[in-house]
Amino acid sequence: MSFEKTTEKESNYSNLETKSVKEIITNINLEDKSVAYSVEKSLVEIEILTLKVYNSLLAGGRLFYIGSGTSGRMGVLDASECPPTFGVKDIVIGIIAGGDKAIRNSQEFAEDSVNQGWLDLKLHNIGKKDIVIGIAASGTTPYVLNALKSCNKNQIETGSICCNRNSPISLNSNNPVEVIVGPEYVTGSSRMKAGTAQKMILNMISTAVMIKLGKVKGSLMIDMQLSNNKLIERAVSMLTNSLNITQAEAQRLITKYGSVRKAIENYNE
């Protein structure tokens, strides 16, 4: 099978420095519009991977995202949103090459390590119940690729998300997802369309899994953490509408139980 880095292909646009701001943002928007259609072509593969994640978590396992640079940051972002949104703890974990400091600042050559990805996973006592999704726009990042290879050797379920067809990462993943977004507006800047595609897919996976795990009722985030006034107000509104009660009663229930789920479950007692 041939492998071509379409993420590194020359942009369809040239002489960008001569363009007006209007032209630049219009063309970026035009390119961005294509991303959702590219993701749509991979819905079957995304469904397969999502079901594997669901089954792993249902069996008591954890979901690990592992990546470098923008891809790693997308994984860390999605993982960091799961506790406040769905009330889960330590079951969705994002790992980035270079560690937490790489979230803000690029760590030179961290992605080139062939051993560190697996070592970083081992720090979390990775096991056979868990599932690891490698994220890499190029599909070649050594840090991610060798982590997946080690997972496979240790009978740990693997998935991957990349933006090139027949990449090494896809070939070393049990459940690959390939979304071909084409050349970036700025040649090789995979934080753009590729990063957008990755975020869309991660949103799909984590949201679908949490819904199937019972973390959503109707369309409501009944297990969200009430960590600020905005979320408390949202919780009061949820109870007001779903239980058909006054705001005062809803506020009393939230104050008493500290949870939308517990308030609903105990309302008739």
C-alpha cells in the first residue's frame, strides 16, 4: 500500500503574504467547511473505535489519548473536559510528548523518542482492560507509533486518528481512523484542518461513550461538576424544567445534594 503525506502537500493557495485579511480568512473558512465532510466519510471507522472505547470503559478500563504537538494537545483537551462535563475521574487520560509543559510550549524533539510514549503509558499502570488511541496528523510520529506497537505487544487495545491514508500509525492500530483533509492553507500547518478534524472526532468518541455510559439524561449533563455559578445556574434550570418545580425548590435540591443526578433521584423521597 502506498503512503503519501497529503498533510505536507503544498497549499492550494500561493503568495499568501500579498492577500488582504478578508481574502485570507475567507479562504481559511472555505477550507474549514470541507473538514466535516471529510470526517463524514470516516463515520463507520469512528463508530467501530467508539464502540471499542465504550466496551473497554464498561469493563472497568480507561481511555488513553497519546500524541505530540497539536495532536497531543487535542487529546489532553478532550480528556480534561470529561471530568467537569460528565463527572468522571481518571478514566479518560491525555498524554502528550514532553509532558504537561508541552501543552503550552513546544518541547524540541520530544515527538522523536521511540521509547518515551510507552514509558509514559506505564506510569499510569496501563493494562489489558485499557484502550489507547494514538493521535498524529502525519501518521508517522515515532513517540506515538512506538507506543502503539508496545501496546499491541502487550495485548492492549489500540486505535488511531490521523490525516494520511495507509500511514504507519494506522497500520499499527487495531482500530484506525483516517480523515483525509488535504493540504493545509499554510503548507504543512496541521494545527488547522487536521487539528479541527481531530477535535471533531474526539468530541464524537468521548460524548457518545459518556452518553452510553449513562452520563446524560435526555440531553442534560446530569453528572456535571457544579464548580462555578454558571454551572449551578444551569443545574437549577435543568431541575426546574425536568421536574417542573420552582427555581427556589430547584436551588434547595442542588444545595442539598450537590448533583443534578442525585437531586432527580431523590426528589420524590
